[in-house]
Amino acid sequence: MAEPTNSPDEGALWQRWRSLRPAPAGERPDAMTLAAYVEGRLGLAEAETVEEWLSADPDLAADAASARYAALGPLPEAADGIIARASALVLPKDERVVALHASARRPSWHRMVRWSAMAASILVASAIGFALGNDTYVSLAGSHPAAFGQELLDPSSGLFTAFDEDANI
Amino acid sequence: MAQAIDLAALSRGDKAAWDAFVRRYAGLVTAAVRPLARESSDAEDLVQEVFVRLCKDGFRLLKTYDPGRAGLSTWLTIVARSTARDSLRRRQLPVTPLDAVPETFLATGGAPPEKLRLPEGLLSPRQKLVLTMLYDRDMEVAEIAAALGIDPQTVRSTHHKAMLKLRSHFATEEQ
């Protein structure tokens, strides 16, 4: 069989055909399908579909060729820096950051102490307030606390006495 | 000694499995993306992007790999190249100014569009692929044979039959 000459005549014939052919039908093959094709694991119909795409998409064809070459030889080595950088993408489980929840449980005694402290504060404040008020009452009332109490309850008797017409103003 | 990769542990995010996977395949990924990179520093960044893509979203992409359909090296090479091209497109590499392109490259061809129709299945997919590699990518017969995993003689035979079909078809159309 003669070697393809890649002659201008044949090239022109090919280009002419290319300008007329329709785009491949169906979805572009994914990586898994393309890999299966490269390894000859597809059925005839599926392989032909892939080849339609390979002839229309140079990138896809280059990927297939590259994958075929890669599968032939041993796995190459990589630089330590590249390995370290990629390895760092996954952390050990105990180093992973865990989001703290706002409603984290606290011990029940902690809540009890907190509420008790609040209740005690209210009681103390009330007692102090009462004591202060009582002291003030006693000091203002003097020796007749009852009379002072009457003055407080019925101020008019005291008020108008002071402003009586007969009084010296 | 080759270390088997525990895919189940890898998909769970096991650190030891991930480190073993990286040590084993980082070289393969580097070799896959290097032809696409403009500089060696670009190649390193592209390798990292491939591994990021493999482990992100709970190792979603890695979980799509099916060992029953193809080998991991084959699949990984294809994923690596695809990821690298996507990354380069996103970076929007500078384009060549129009003035720097020779005029012959800009020629659109004077021939009017053909009104001929191609019969369905004139060329088989294999024939189309061989002709694409020969004429569009300027590949040698030996290269095509290696790329397709077939015998060089088969490449020549495929080419010959395809050419016969094309000559016959266009000769008939022109009569």
C-alpha cells in the first residue's frame, strides 16, 4: 500500500469534504467515555461516535492521543515541590476546622448558677431599695411619724394652713 | 514497588490515600499538562489546579471514575488536559495582534460555498479521523498508528479507501 503523499490534490479533496460535513451528533464524549475508547473498551457504535467527535475536535483528539501514549510507558516522577503542594490540599481529619454551633450545649449546673445569680441580684437590689426608702421616711418624719404620714397622704391641710388669710405673710 | 490506590478511601478524603495518590500520579499529570503550558511555572500551577478539581466538592470528580471502564492513568491524563485547557481559557492568554499575522493566514478563500450534499456515511468515522490527522494535523503514518493503536498498514489502507470514495463522489457530482 502506497504511503499517503499528502499531496495538494488529496489535501484539497479532504478540505472540500470537510467544508460540507455536518457537525457530530449527540453529546461530546466525557473523560470516562474517551478513556474507554482509548483502551478499546467501547462497542463499535459507541467507538464510531467518539471518532466522529475526534475528527471534528482537535483538542479531544490530542487528549486521546496523549492518553494512549501515557498508558504505554511507566509513570513518570514529579518534583517534590509539586507533590507537597498537591498533598497539602487534603488535611488529616483531626486538623480540619469544625464550625462551632451557636447552640452548643452547656452543663445544666451552669445554667442553674446563672439564673440563681440573677435572682439573687434582684433580691439584693430590692432589699437595698426598701431599706433606703425606709430610712428616708424615718428621718423626715422625726418623733411623729404618724403625723408625717398624714401630711404625706393629705397635703392640703398643711398647705392651706400656711397660706391662711389670717396668717402673717 | 507500585502502590495500589484505595479509591474508596480516596473518595472519603483519607489523608494517607490522598498522599499516595498524589505521589503516584503527580508525574503523569505534569507530563499531561506540560505541552499546554507556556512556561514551567504555568505547568506547576496547572498541575495544582488539576488536583484541586479532583478533590473539591467532596471529591465529586474523582467519584465519577469507573475502574471497570478504563485505567486510572488514561482517565487522569484526559481529565488533566481538559482541566488545563479550561484553566488557560479562563486566564485569557494574550492574543496575537492582527498586524503580526501574515496575510496568507487571513485568507478566507475565494471559492463560493458548495451546494453539494454529502451522502450519509460517505466516509466512516475511522476514515474521517485518519484524514483529519493526516491533513489537518500533519501527522505521520507512524504517529497516527500509535495514536489510534492500530497498524501503520491499516492507516495507509484506510487513507487509500477514503480517497477513492472522495474522488468517486466528487467526480460523480461534477458530471
